[in-house]
Amino acid sequence: MKIVTSPNVITFSQNLGSNQLKVPEIAGKYIEKYPEADYGKINIIFRRILSLPGGSDQARKYIKKNLLANGPWLEFGNNVGVGINFFFQLERCQLKLSINEANLKYQKRPASPALFFSGNFNYKLESYRKQERLLMLGEIIKNWQQDEKTFREIINQSF
């Protein structure tokens, strides 16, 4: 688990593959310990890498062919890098889904093409009174699995 602080931001992160997920518990304890902080928003971020079969440019080809409209700009220059951002307004928050080409490098093996997905669930809390914010923060943290499920579903069903 990793905790990083900077002005007006505190980041709690942990690999979902870990045996016991501690971030929700520790973030909840942090909010309980510091209820006077002015929490304006909370972002819950998930990342996933999907390996692709084929040549080293397979991720680029997938994004160009399946996610972008065809046009002369796709062939401008040499090996244009591609990435795309989607903004979904969900009932509970906004989801920013980014898809980028990536290469996975394993020990002593050549890099393999992959798609890198990043989902940022952005909950804005500024318009609520302080006590409501604290309650909402606790509920959002407690129900993080709902965001993870949405993230997995959109990737598995749409891409």
C-alpha cells in the first residue's frame, strides 16, 4: 500500500491483486480522524492492462480501427501514437475512461502489445454541507466495489 500527500491532495493506492485490500479501511479511518478537512471531491481510480496477440503495433491498430473515425490524419507522420478519453456521466458520478496503447515487458521476453485502461470515478462534493460530505465520503469509500464492477463491465462489454 502507498500513501502520497501533496497540497490539497492525499492519495491512497494499492494493487487489487493484494491478498487483503486495505485502502478503503485506511481511507475511512483517515476521514474519521480528520473530519475538519475540507473534502471537495473524491476520485476512485482503477487501471487494467489487456495483452493483445500479434505484432508490436497491434494496440495502435486496435484503437485506430475500432475507436477512431478514419481520416487522413491517421496516416500523418510516422507511427502516430494513439490514446482516447471518454467521459461518461453516470447517475452517481462522472467516469473518465482513458485507453492508450502500451507494451508489456516480461523478463527476458520481447515486449508484447497491450491496451492500458484507466478509469477515474470523480465524485464532486463541494455543493454539500460539511456533515453531508463526510457521510457521502464514507459511503463512496465503503461502496468502491460498485465502481470496480462498472469499470470491468464497460471494458469487458464495450471493448
